[in-house]
Amino acid sequence: MQTYSIDMSALQAQIDQHSTFIEDINNELDKVIIGQRYMIDRLLVGLLTDGHVLLEGVPGLAKTLTVSSLARVISTRFQRIQFTPDLLPADLVGTLIYNQKEGEFTIKKGPIFANIILADEINRSPAKVQSALLECMQEHQVTIGEETFPLTDPFLVLATQNPVEQEGTYPLPEAQVDRFMLKIKVGYPTATEEMQIMRNNARTGPKPKLNPVVKPEQILDARKVINNIYMDEKVEQYIIDLILATRNPEKYRLAELRELINYGASPRASINLNLAARAIAFMEQRAYVTPEDVRVIAMDVLRHRVIPTYEAEAEDINSEQLVERIIGAVQVP
């Protein structure tokens, strides 16, 4: 059994102190982003937990604008990489260039050497380019030739992709998809939000300028506080039950899902669900995690990790429907 020796009142004071920049970020983003609160909150979860985020939605839903705006309000290096069918791995991480005068190779670093990377339309490039991100995302380092270079923290890949049914897209390799902490589905704005978007943008001239309101050190300090947020053993067991239900659904009175799930969630899912739930508690300025925090974020952690079988696809059952049934069936503590 895990024991905690943290003074809860002292931890609450730390959370109150280190979470103030969340409101500052939201206020600054409100200058250019209308609605999309769900997307912004999930990007903040990724930022607070060192977790990469994959955003999926049709073009025109402000995915790129939201990511680039978030990067602007943080005093750190930002790089946007437009993924195209002819992009090469060297265009991403860098390459060795031969200096004829000196008679030796020199290293030219690629755009991946930044803090926040916007991998725009990531599934427009073939698998070999997408796979070039694997080492960067997992080990936070890049190998060029025989040299390995560490990436500066915070390092975060925020990737956008179009639905795979669209023309000219490539499905992401499963190994890479699993490295994204969250996969979020970006939807259309409401009628009220659409009206405000139209009024704000149907005009020429300069757009509102965003100012940096948070430093990287504040983010790194917040991550340390999040590590100490209290999670009861029953909540930990709830996370484990959700993950195990994706692998052995029959043990959770979901035997009908056995033939519908090809692969369940990996151990990375339980780690990410734990961290993401802590981040939700931190954003709500709580020193402890509730089962509701887990339920709120579970779909975003699991939707890309539960792989349906061909039988499920034939019955038009997707991974989200499978995850919904699992969340509904697993007993909440």
C-alpha cells in the first residue's frame, strides 16, 4: 500500500501558488480563441504533465491557431512544422552536411530543436517521417549521425491531423500513436460561438497581439507540485480496472467485447491516466484526485489505444464506443 507523508494544507498552498498562471493563459487566449474550452483544457493537461497531444478534426476548427497561440503565451521557443508527402526525416531532426573546405561533416540541427513543436497535419507525411518523431517524443533526445543531443525541457509535441478518411492522409504507426498522452476530437463551435467568431474575424487588418504570460520555469515547478497531488489507493485501483477492462473485458462483465477489441491499452495508458487526472485536480486547485477526474479524462487517454477488430469495424463500432462501454461498466469507487 502506498503511503503519503505530505501535509495536505501545505500542498494546497503550493497548488494555490503555482496554478495562478492557468487563469493568465486562459485570459490571454480569450483574445483570439472563441470557445474550444475543451481543446484548450486538454492542451494545458499535456503541458502540465509533459504529455504530447494529438488533435483530430476537419480543417478550419482553429486547431493550428490554438496551438500556436498557446505557444505564444509561453516565453519559450516554438516551431511549426508543416507535414507534407515529400517531407524527409532530415527535414525534421537535422542532418550531416559535408564541408568541402574543411574536409569534414558538420551537424545542422532541424526544427525539432525547440520547446513546443506544432506538427501540423502530421498524417499528411508517410510513416518514415512520422517515425522520426519517436525518439524525440519518448526519450527527449535526437540522434544525428553518431551524436545524440538532449532536447530542452519543456519539450512538447502538439500534432494536428485530419480524419483518416480524407484524401491524402496516412494512418499513424501504432507505436507513435501510443506516445501521445491524449488524443482529442475537435468539434464545431456552437451557434453563439460561431456568431462571435464571424464578428471578430470578418474584417481585414491586424489581429490581437498575444503577450507571454508564463515562463518555462513556472511550468516545470507546476509539474513538481502535480507529482505530489494525493491519489487514494481506491482511485489508483479504479485506473487499473479501466485499463485491464480493455485487455480482459470478460473479467468486468463485458464478455461481448472480447471479439470486438483487437488490442487493449498499454501500460503507458495507466501512467498517463494517473498523470492526467492529477493535472485535472491541479487545474481545479485541489490537492487530491477524485474518481470523476479520472472519468473526465479517460476517453482522451484511451480512444487511440483501444484498437477495434475487423468484426467491430464491420458492425460500425469504433474505439470510442468501446471505451464508453468500458467506462460505463467498470465500478466507480
